[in-house]
Amino acid sequence: MANNKVVNYIQESYDELMHKVSWPTWSELQGSAIVVSVASLIIAIIVFAMDEVFKNVLMQFYKLF
């Protein structure tokens, strides 16, 4: 009985993935990948800049003592 449920689940999942899901085209996928890459690079640069600023501020603060 449980085996039948597993087989049914796999068959329904396959049917949904093949016939009901709209997959992006190759060009849409490339465009999305570029957007994600650029956004990741911008966030990495911002985090790096914040890290450098905080490092310099703390170094100046610690020099006071």
C-alpha cells in the first residue's frame, strides 16, 4: 500500500514537471544569471567597503588607548 503511494507520487511529480511547469528559455536563464551575478558583486563590494571602514574606525579608536 505504501509502495503504491510512492509510485503514484513519482508519476504525478513527473507529469507536473513535464506538462504543467513553465521552464525559462535559455536566454531568460542567461539574463537572470547575469542579474544575480551583478547583484552579488555589488553586495560583495558594499560588504568589503563596510568592513574596511569599520576596520579603520576601530584601529583609530584603539590607538587612543
